[in-house]
Amino acid sequence: MTRLLALLLLAASPLAVPATAAHAAVTPFATGKLTIGGEAFAPAEVLDARALPDINGKVGVMITLTPEAAKRLEGISGSIVGKPLLIALDGKSLAAELVRKPIRDGVIELPGRWSLTDGEALARRISGRDPLPDDLASE
């Protein structure tokens, strides 16, 4: 009887798929057209996007690009040092921060101006999916 119960429980459990493979392949949320410095970045080029509350109660969004997209961002940001880097979604400006040095790590932080709900929705619209779990986002 115990063996039968174990088999039934095993059969009812979904098969585990590595989180990074499943996360990268699926975009369950509708996405918008992300442009950074006038260049389009596809949802597949966004490794992670997440809402981040700050100490003032405002929520910003952190966007982490894939290594290939990070190289593109480095080139774009390097060519406009001393000027603002415009980040837009569907033609609407999200941020225009002054570039002090080339962005080499592929991470952009949009300053806090949203509620948590709106910040999370924006992050999903940028990447097409929920944020990576913290243990995978740091890999």
C-alpha cells in the first residue's frame, strides 16, 4: 500500500525542469518594445527585470541584460558619456539618466517612481516573465 501511495504521489507531481531553462524559454506576460539609447532590445535579451523598493517607499526597476546585450549596452553608453541615456517602453520614456561612464555590467536601474504593483507590472512588461529567484539572478 505504501509503495502504491508513493507511485501515485510521484505521478501527480509535475516533472522538475531546471529553473534557468524554463525561465529563459517562456514569456507568459505580454511585452512592450524596450529601447535603450534609441536601440531596440528584445525580451530574450533581458535576463531579469525586477521591482526594487527604496528607503523612501518608491519602487524602481532593475534590468539585467544577457552578456551579448550587455556588450551592446556598453557600446551605446560609452558613446554618450556625459549625456543622458534614454530608456523607453513602447515609446514612453521611463528614464533619462546621465551616463558618467560606460555601463559594463549590463545592469540598468530605473529610479524609483512607481508603486510596488506598478513596478512589478513594468518589470514583467519589459522581460515577459516574473523575476528570477534570487539564487539564480546572481549567477
